[in-house]
Amino acid sequence: MSARFEATGGARRDHLLLAGFALVVLTMPLWMRPFGAAYPDLLQRFAIYGIFAIGFNILFGLTGYLSFGHAAFLGVGSYAAVWAFKLVTVNVLPAIAFAIVVSGLFALAIGYMSLRRSGIYFSILTLAFAQMCYNLAYSVLTPITNGETSLQMARTDPRILDTWLFGPSPLIPSTHLFGMEMKGYPGFYFCAVLLIVAFYVAMRISRSPLGTMLRAIKSNQNRLNYTGVNSRPYALAAFVISGVYAGLAGALLACTDPLAGAERMQWTASGEVVLMAILGGVGTLLGPFVGAVIIKYLENIFSAFNEQTLHSVFGFLPDGVENVVVAVAGLFVGEGWHLTLGMMFMLLVIFLPGGVMEGARRLGGLWRTGVAAPRAGVRRLAPSDSPSVGGGE
Amino acid sequence: MTMALLQVQAVNKSFRGLRALSDVNLDVEEGSVHAIIGPNGAGKSTLLNCFVGRLAPDTGSVLFDGKSLVGLSPHQINQAGVARVFQTPEVFLDLTLEENVIIPALARQDGPFRLNAWRRLGSRAAVREKAQHVLEDLGLAASRHRTAGTLSRGDKRRLELAMCLVQEPKLLLLDEPTAGMSRADTERTIELLQRLGERRITKVIIEHDMQVVFSLASRISVLAQGTVIAEGDPAAIKGDPRVQEAYLGGAVH
């Protein structure tokens, strides 16, 4: 706790955390290999949804406002990026900048209206706005979104800047960063660098006066208002920042695969980011990324397991037992990976409401008391833990 | 004649035809400790809510430092220099004591909204120093890294007072500051408030407990059925037959 305030010591600890995070993210292609997840498409997804979840946590984790419509900003970011590819250039930087601006404006409008209410009403309002965006994308807005066929690049797109610089292209060009194509590992490393930047920004926000005000909103908004703080613009700032994160994630989805479909905005996608935050640990810096990795891993790896894989895993068992075990386990993999996710989520919420990060903290605590067992009793009697504090004046 | 810090003029407030306040007039002089007492349902809380922007009076005016408070929202009234303590202590339960006091100090320095998303809170030395000073003053410094939710009720009240004092308000509103407290906590709170009296912050105290009122107030207004039935210094109020009637006999004529 005190780390938030120690100006120099706290900053040093944060830089260590950032360095550790960067190392873990950039070496994912190595240490993900034993888990069978070291292929660039999935790694890109880890990084992109990590950004989405970290941004979502700035709103939900700090202010406690539970948005059920954040996928709308993800979708808006994707559409904006693809339009930038179509109209201006297939370089990803302008597309990302454009997506950030557009999703930020969207978040400003939706947040301004939704934040008039709090609690469940706020959640319902955001859900309604997101579903509205989703349905509009399929109906009235098809000239912009291309409806069910999804928005894609075409050979006939103007791409003004590219045509002006390099002449018309005979093929559909692929997205790139100054010549580096956004496919495979280069795409992953690009997303990873942005993830690290996003993590750093979230960390700065969390340690800043803004972060403290946002936590105060979660803790006691009424008190905050009577303390001379206008809480609405603070909450709106958090909403817009998290909307911009979602827009950035949407843009990166489009950068690595230039296609934007409305299903990205559906309420299930909004629910997924809530799950990521809760699974990893709401209000923690690392938790949302951990949650994003777990969910995307289950979605991609578990869902790919089939009966054959299971038979080879449980092959050591006697035949009769093996068949039973495979039949039961088969419910949890392949199409049934949602069952695994649901069970995991239930167990976690019941036994570890603080998510994976709380589990890690508890394990750390166990280890520490194990090491420092003789001192534990002394610490419990320390004056700072006594129930009353005002007596000694 | 100097102008009163808080002037309440002909304030009326009804709820669905029920008259909660009728023609209330009240002057709170600068530097005084003004108690508002009265039996249950006399309109004390309604009156206080008119001071802090929770309610707007139907008619009449509330002037603070010569400016009207009617129609302002709670944060604007606080920024004008009015801090309040709630009946049940309202603090930021999930935050540390230090953060609890830093937030009002920040609000005083940065105003109702300022986007400060990059600099570390720890680098705001002036605000931290102020908070530290107030925590020390109220005997809370040793536990400044604890979360406020772990405090006893008496200590939460103490913290709430620290949150108000760090703002150096011109007027401090205390809504039943000892409600629901043990005898010992009540006495400690009275002692604390008496000590704060030395700072000459103008205070308005809404209170049930006569012991609290007579040990703190320099002036007392008695409210019954929505009107001020008596006003004076503590000795005069003690001997006023109308006050005894309002408290003991119920209805006034």
C-alpha cells in the first residue's frame, strides 16, 4: 500500500515491475512453447486482448463502474482502422491514430450519457448502447460496416497516400509498419511493444492523483462529492481512457488481420473482457493481462483438443477406464471449452474473489510466513494492528 | 455590525405538502460554535441539507459569506469553504488513512476537477505534508498506512474530522458528531472538538445530546416543528420554558 506514496522508492519498484513485465511479454514465444501456444497468431491475440483488458480495468478496477458494452469500442476501433487502410494508407500508424481518435469520441459520447447513472443502471445503459452499435452495424450502417460480409480491403480502394507515393497497387497490399509486414512474429512484437506501453500508461495513471480520485469514486462517491470533487468528469476521463484502450486493441486486430466484423461488438465480447478482468484480478495491474491470456489460451488450445488427443493423454490407463475418463474429459474440451471456462470462473469467484493475482499473493504470503514463522506472532502484536489508534495523545 | 458568515433567511421547505421547515431565520456569526437542537422530526437534518446542497429550499435564501448557496451542488459548496461531517462517519473505507486525508487536500489545491494522470501522487510534497500534519495533530499518524475500514467508529469520526480540517474550511458542519458512540468515544470526541475550538473555525453542530451541546456551543438555536422557537447563549436556553416544553411536552402552540 505504502508503495503508492514513496516518491522515489515506489518509482524504482514500478520500473522493476515494468522491466519484468516487458521481459515476460517479449519472451512469450519462448516460454509459451511447452504450452503449445507459441504461434504468432495466438500470441498476437494475447497481447491485443491484454491491452483491451488492461484498459477495461482502468474503468472497472479503479472506479468500480462495470461497463457491459466495451466491445463496442473494440469494434469501432477495428472499423476505423480498416477505413484508414482503405482510404489513406496501409501503414498501420495512421490507422491506429485514427482508431484511437474515433473510439475516444465514441467513448466520450456514450460515457457522457451512461455516467448519469451508477451501479446496475450504468451497466444496462452501456450494454444497450453497445447492442445498438452492433445492430446498427448490421442494418442502417451497412454502407460503413459492410454488414454481414465484414469490412475488408479491396483492390479498388483509393489508398490516397499510397497511390500518390508508390502508384496504384495491382494487388491488395498487406498492412505494414514502414515496410515491416504485420503478420507473424513482427506483428506479435509490434502488438507486444504497444502492450508494454499500455501497461506503463495504466501504471502511471494508477499512481497519479487521477488514480487516487478514481479509487475514491469506487470507495465512496458521496463522500468525494462533499469533499469538493466533481466526480463525474473523473469517471468520464476513466471511461474515455478505457474506451481508447479498447479502440487501440480493435485497431491492432485490424492491423494483424485487416477485416472488421460486427460480431466483434456483440455483448458476448463485452462479457468476455469482464471475465478477463475478474479472472485475473480486478484492480490489479497485472491481473487483467493474466486473465486475457488464460481465456484466449482456453479458447484456442482447449477448443482444439479432440477425442484423439485425449486418448493419447490418457493412454496409460486400462482400456475400460480410459474410455470413461475420455468420455468425461471430452465434455470439457473441444466445443465444450466454455464448460471449463465456466467451472473455472465459478471456482475462482467462490474461493478466490480477487482472481489469479490474489491466489499469487496468498501463495506468496504462505511462503513468507513459512520462512519467517518465529516472527509472525510478534508482528501480530505490533501497535499498528491494535484496534484503536487515537488513545495516545 | 459585521455580517454573519451564514445567513438563513425565511427558508421554507415542504415534502409532499408536509411542512418540514417554515420561515426559518438563522445567523451564524463568524468564529462562533452554533448548535441547532430540537426534538426528533424538528427539521434539523432538512435544514442542514439545505446548507450543503443536498436539498434546495422552496423559498428563502441561504447566504454564505454573502453569496447564495441555493442551487449549488455539494462539491461547489465545499469549494466555497464549507466542510461537513456526516451522522455516520463517511470515509473512504478501502483507502489508507493517508489517502483519505490527501484526497480533500488535493481537492482544495486542484479544485473540483483537474486531469493529473501522469505525475506520481507521491511527488505532491505540499499536499502530503499537509495531510501528514493533520494526521499527526489528530493522533492518527501512526496508523496512516492502514485502511480506514479497520478503524473503530470513534476513530473513523476522528479521520473524518481530519479530512475536513485539512481543507481549512471557513465553516464546519457537524451532523450529530457523537451519534451512536460509546460514552468514552463521545467524551473523546467532545474533547477533540473543544481543542479544535482554538482554531476558531466557525462550526454549526446539529445535536441531540445535551451534554455535547452545552459543553461546546457558544450559541444555540432551538428548532421545533420546522421553526426556530428560541435562540440565545447556552445559559438562556437552559432556562427557557419554551425549550423545556418542546422537549418534554411535545407540541408547541
